[in-house]
Amino acid sequence: MKILLSGGAVVDGTGARTADVLIAEEKILAVGEKITPGQATGAEQIDVSGCLLFPGFIDAHTHFDLHVAGTVTADDFTTGTKAALCGGTTTVIDFATQYKGETLEEGLQNWHTKADGKASCDYGFHLAICDWNAVTNKELESIVDAGVTSFKLYMTYDTKVNDKEIFQILRRLQQLGAIVGVHCENDGMIAALQQEKVEAGELTVASHPLTRPSIAEAEAVNRLLRLAQGAEAAVMVVHLTCAEGLKAIREARKRGQKVYAETCPHYLLLTDDVYKLPFAQAAKYVCAPPLRKNEDQAALWEALKQNEIQTISTDHCSFTMAQRELGKNDFRKIPGGLPGVEQRGVLMYSYGVVTGKITLGQMCRLLSENPAKLYGLYPQKGSLKVGADADITVLRPGVSGVITAKNQSQNVDYTPYEGFKTSCRVERVFLRGQEVVVKGKVIKDEQGHYCPRKQPNL
């Protein structure tokens, strides 16, 4: 069946232009100001006048059905991918994990079991390497050949790898043409600062940002980038939060290194003042790295404006308030992570584009084009070119709204963006040519396909 979207403005990395879009058999058949009657014969016509047509948003950093901190995230692939669709995200790349004692294949298969047949948007996996050994090293080639071309390393938590292992993994994946995203925090510094707070009996949420300071992030970013320099490997710094970390990235780029950076809406819109609130409020914002200060926000927005940050993902990792009660008497036991897969698009338009901090073209690059290129999905995803998957997010500007927990689809009883005013609405969403969302409501679910990926376009 053909569908003709008429009267809208098509957005790409350079901006917006008036154009109609013709969809047929899951693909973009034609894009142009005037699609000929012959091309559109038999097509269902949908008037999208006044709307912006983006390539379906890609969230390259989610954690669905993740077992962590003695509990499991509130959103699994059923609820999380529905929420993603409601927010205009048609593809997620979730973090599969190889736990200690597992092979990479076992870790990957565990995530297929969680996702296959349950997802409502398309999906892929990064694979976190937590047990580096000769078997893991050998497996990497077949894993990459099978379409997993991006990996995750942690410099903190029980899943961390040491500097020697980071260096060896970077070298190996550089040989295979894959890319590594790294969670950068100095594990030893965090442990020492937490010990000090425990000994002082200071176990409230206010201690959380003090034990994970920006300097712990910046040191780890700098150390990672020096390891990457020695390994002659490109690298991605995930969820960048602070000006000091940004400075380390800039210095590495001046040395000629290929360094990519991701940040998240909560680091652009929230500050660490929230941790001073009473537990019932403060616990909602516990994440790692933690929220930072106004000057860090300003630095990140400026870096986005200057195209120094390549992607905005959500790091969606949701927990209910009952789950966060696990840390009521000890901030270290609060499950960390924020929900946001549903609100990213409207937030970035309302607080980025409308305020002039970023352009429409930059929004498209940050939410669609760049993640598609970095993670081996372009041009099948991330573009509205002829032959691409017909993943289309129809955004209607000028519609006033307010974000509340009551009007979200995410399987969690709060939102960190409660009361945020928005100036657009996700009007419709198409996934491979099927209309799956109308006015924020999913009308077709469990249509998601797994996406094997090519090598990154660096």
C-alpha cells in the first residue's frame, strides 16, 4: 500500500524544505515538492501541512529489562519501545551485557531473548564487554560480522575493565572496524569519597553528587583518550556531563584523535540542586554520572551549537519510586538512572530549537543522522532519502503542552521533567511505512525488527 504525506516540511541535517513524501512497501519511494500523479496512483493521502517530517529518531543509549542494584528496570522491551514510539523514536540501540563468566554470544543471546517478538520499534544492541579473555577476543570477529558493530566499556561499577584491558579492546576493535562507547568515571576516587561519607554518617542523597564529582569524570575521559591515542582507535564518550570532560575531548581532537561525544537531555535541562531536596524528590534524579551545574549545562549547549557533540541519547534507565526506596537509608543503594525515552524529541525541539540553542538541521543530525552513521545504520535509517526505511516522525510545532507523569507511556510513576512546558507534539509516527502512532498514542505495537548493523561511518 502506498501512502502520500503531503504539505509538510522535510527535515535533514541541513534544515527543512517543503516536500511531499511517498511511501511504498516499507521504503521511501519519492521525496519532492511535486510528486507526479502516476507515482502516487492508489496512494492514501495524509495531509501533514504545518508539520515537520524528521527521519525517525534513533535513541542510541537505552537500558531496558536491565538487572541492576538488586532490582530490574521498570521498562522492559515491551513498555520501553512503546514509549519510544510515542516520542517519535523508531529505533533504539540497547546495551546488551556480557557478565562475568559469560561468552559474548551468551550475553547477546540473553538480550535477544528479552527483545525479540516484544519490541514495538526497531532495535539493535551495543555489547558491553565485561570479561576480557582469549575466548572473548576470538569471538569479537564473528560478533562484528553478525552485525554488532559497537561495544560498551565501563570504567566503574562491577562491570568495569582495567586500563590494560581497555587498551587491548580498543586495539582489537579498531582492527575490526567497530567503535567503542565508554562510561568514564574514576572508580577509585568514587570508592574513596563514598567511604568518607559512610564514615561520616552522611548517607542522604545530597552525598551522591559529592562522591561522583566532575573531576572524576574528567580524569577518566582524559585517561580513556590517552589510551585511545596509544591504540590509534576512534572512541565515543557516552553521556558527557561536564565542561572539564569536554575540555579533555577538545584537547584530544587537537592532537588529531577521532573522538565522538554523546550527551543526554537531563544534563542539558536539570542541575544538581535537586539533590538537596527531601528524599522523595531528590531520589528521582539519582543517575551516574550525576547532574551537574549551570555552567556545565551552558558548556554542553555551546558544544552542541558548535557541532562538538555528535548525539543526544537518553540513557533511559527507569525505576519506580518504590524501587528507589531501596536507598532511603543509604544513597549508594538507590538504583541509578533516569527515564526519558519518550520525551527527548519534544524537549530538544522546545528547549533547543525554539530557544535558538540549536537549529532544526542540528536537531536532525543529533537525533537521527549522526547516530545512524556512527552505529552503522545509515542511510537505511536516519534519512528520508529514496530507498531508505520509511521511518518518519511527524512533529507539529506550535502546540503547547506540559509534561507530566500522568500523560506518559513509560512504565514509571514519575518523570524528571514534570511540569516542563513544550511547544510541539509528536503528531504521527511511521515505522517502515506503517503508521504506528497517532497524536501520541500507539495504534500498532510489536512491529519492531532487529537491525544488524554495518561498520560505523567515521
